[in-house]
Amino acid sequence: MYHQEGLSEALQKLVQFLLSFFLALLVIAVATCLLRKWAAEARARAKIKEAQKRREVALKKMEAAIERLKQQVPELDPEHIFSLSLRELAHQLRQGFLSPESVLCVYMEKALKVHNEVNCLTDYLEDCEARLQELKKQPKEKRGLLYGVPVSLKDPYDYKGHDSTCGMAYYLQKPAEEDAVIVKVLKSQGAVPFVKTNIPQTMLSIDCSNPIFGETLHPQNPKKTTGGSSGGEGALVASGGSIIGFGTDTGGSIRVPSAFCGTYGIKPTGFRFSYNGINSSIKGKKSVTSMAGPIGRDVDSLALIFQVLLSEYMFQLDPMVPPMPFREEVYSSTQPLRIGYVETDGFSQPSPSMVRAIREVSKKLQDAGHQIIPFSVSRIDYVMADLYVRGLYADGGEGLLEKLFGDIIDPVISSTISFLRLPDFIKWFLSLVLRPVEPRAAANINALRGVGTPKNLWEQHVAVEDYQKEVMSNWRDQNLDVLLYPALCPAFDKGTTSKAGDSISYTTLFNTLNFPVGVVPVGTVTAQDEEELASYRGYYGDSMDKAFKKVISGSVGLPIAVQCVSLPFREELCLRFMKEVETLVHGKPGSK
């Protein structure tokens, strides 16, 4: 009996010791995690503060450069320079009618003025002055198509010696070792990159704000957002601070700023342009394709960029790019088109101005002799959650969260990050509870769980391919050349895009399909559009529908646009269609 009591007492002590030991381990683990997070946050804040100082210094250097250039070209004529299209400007520079110094000076001064109003610049590429000296050495007959043309670059484009931040502390103090392939090709054709432009944190938002460089405002209405993620480019080009800019597009990041700000932009087929040297917050994704593309003031500008970039030099630098030069004969064709017509995707009810834009443009096209054929794209709810969101966050957001550890989370992406941080079981449970009242939000939350296993990932890739085949089969059955599709507009109130996020179904569809698609501005919001918005209900009557109605209100006078779509690797046909719309709406003569 005594032995048993002694043994029992020993066991109790052992259990108490083990409990105390594991409790101590737990406390140490929690304390270690908290210390790690605190240290990471401290490092992030220090890096952000340093980056902000670097930008301040860079912009002061930009001011000094402007003054130096003014002394070199005292008789500047900014009005004449700003009146020229990209083709006209490039021609006058090549012929020597304008000096590269005068053009760079005028655009630098304008860009700085625009930045002071809307906060669109993240960096000044100070070697642009040295570029001018290099250009002067070139004989006239060897000048490239963009000789002396200043160009702006979205933040993630690598430029030697400069950060490509994606709006994240993780990428600060990691300057690029060499230029992106697109930048190299632009320079080979005489272009002068001179600034980088702002983006939302992670570049996974259609707003434009990050903890490093702050928020970019809409140039026409500071209460509105420029769109994202190429929001800095959209604001700068729309305000005249750049004649041509370069963005990227993962879910509408070129097209949304173009539609919101009233510029022209095109998202090519994946790999039509090189993506080498362009940074990303999520790398390795396959079922959602990111593309690089231009933002400009007219369709001809975009066509010229295709002519410049689709060169033997790009094909040599990046052998993964199909060696397909620009087909001028397709762009210049005048044959009537068979145009598919879509007024709504059936998932997000378009705004009154979106509907009016589509109807007015289709009427003009029909009157001009083109055939308009009603077309529908099915299962957008499936595309949004199962193909796009699940494909974008296939790893459940793990890689993104690792990069954001310790970072300050900007409000424009905070809701998505909060959901990604939840355990999968909680995501599943929330989606189950929300499904009856918030079916779209429920599907998206569930999709944030990712795919789970490699087998599921392969099946997801197959599902994307099957959907692409389905749409292309319907396209061929209708014998379409191109598709006229609504563009998301008008501009949202700043800081609200996550509340009405499902409206990006109008852009994300074509990243999933990997179709080229361009945006053409076709007018502005009218008082009648605003009146009709009062009766807007949406298709679901959920919080997304209610938010969409609210965030686009108060938009009279802001730009509206349409999307022009073609099949993969038919960018020349897409541009030709865009040119047709531009000519019919704005009366611009073909200058091809």
C-alpha cells in the first residue's frame, strides 16, 4: 500500500512537472513569436521610413534636373509638345525638329506637378539625363522608333539600381541588378524611362494605396480612386505627365485604371510580351496569367508600342516569347467585323453608364457596317471563385503571407489578408454560414482555402483549360472576329474597392481566359446615369450589390469606357477593333 501511494505521488509530480514544462514551452513559443513579429515590424517600419526619405531625395534630384534642362533649352514650347501624339512626337524627335532635352524637361516638369496633386510617383530614374547624352551620339539614320521619348514605368518593372517594391516592405532595399527585358527593348529603341509610378500594396487591389508611398488620388475627383493596380500610371498618363506608360494586369490592373481615368490600355495574351524582370507579390501561379502592357492617350500609341516591343531583340532576350512580329496588315485592315455583343455578365449588374456605353458603341458600329451578334459568357460565378480566386491563391495565400509578415497592412487589402490568415476550417465554416445571405462572398472565402494538394492543383489547371475551350468553341460557332464587352466604371470612392470587389468579374474573366483585351474611353457619366443609379438593385441584393451602388455614386463627368476583346495572340485585331471604336466615338482619323 505504501509503495502504491508513493508511486501515485511520484506520478502526480511527474504529471505536474510535464504540465509546467509544456506550459513553459508554450509561453516561450508565444513570446518568441511575438518577439519575431515585433522585430519584423520594427525592421519593416525602418525600411519604409528609409524608402520614404529616398523618394524625397529622388524627387529633389528631379527638380534639380528640370532646372538644368531648362538652361540647356531656354526656348521651350510645352503647349506644342503636349499637343503631339506619341507617333507625332517620336517622328519630330527622330527628324531633329525637337530635342530630347526639351521633351524630357517638359514631361518631367508636368509629371512632378501631377505628382504633387495626386501622389502618383514612387521613384525618379536619375540616369535619364545620361541617356540623353547617349542618344546624342547616335547618327540620325540609326535612331530608334522611340528616340528621345520619355516613358513611365509601373513600380514592379525592374530598373537597374532601383527597388521594385510591389508596395511591400519585403522588397525594399533589394535593388534590381539589371533592367527588365521590356525596359531593355525600350532603351534599344531610344526611349528614356524617367519615373516609376505607384501601386496598391501587393498589387492585388483595384485601389491604389500602400504603406510606403501612400495613396494615389483620381486626377478629376480626389474622393475617387484611380483604380489599380497600375493606378499611378493611369493618373500620370491621364493628367498629361507621361505620353506612354507601362503597367501590368493580373485581374484588370491595366484596364481598370484606364477605364477609371479615361486612358487607353491593353492587356495582351500572356507571353506575347516578355514578363522577365517584372516583380510580383505572388509568383508561380499558372491558371491566372499576369501580363505587361501599355497605357496611352490613343490607340495608335499602343499599336506603336507593339511594333517596338515585338522585335527580334525581345525574342533574343526572352526565347519564351513567341517570335511573332507586329502584323501591320491586320491592324490596318478595313474589312467589316463580326462583333460579339455582351451587355452584362449576369453576375455583377453593370452600372447605368456601363450599359449606355455598350449600347451607344454597338449602335455606332452597326451603323458603320459591322455585324453585331448577341453573345453570352456563361458561369461567371464559377469563373470568379473556382478558377480566378482559387487559382490566384492556390497555396491558400501562404507565400503572400510570408512576404507580408511584420509589414504594415494597408486598408485596401486588409480584409483579404484577414481572411487568408484564418485556419481553413474557419474559412469553410464562414462560407457555409454566409452562403444563404452572401453567396458570392461565401464562395470567395471558401476559394481562399486554395487547392490543398498537387493533384487538386493539376485538376484546377485542367478546369481552366476546359473553360477556355468552352468559350472559344462558342466563339467559333458564332464565327466572331472580336467581342464588345462592358468595362468596369465609373471610378469607385477611394478605399472602398474591397466592398464591391465582385464587380471585377468584368475584367478577371479575360485573365482566366488569357484573351487580349483593350479599353477605349467613350464618354463620361451623365446626370441621367446618376438618376438611373437610384433604382440599381444588383442581381443578388447582397452587400456587394449595395456597396457597388454606393461607391460609384457622385460620378457625373467621370470617364466611362468599353472593352474590346479578341482571341489569344490576335492583338493586332484587338487594336484594330479599338481603333474602330475610337474613330467612331471620337472622330479620330486613322493615322496608321
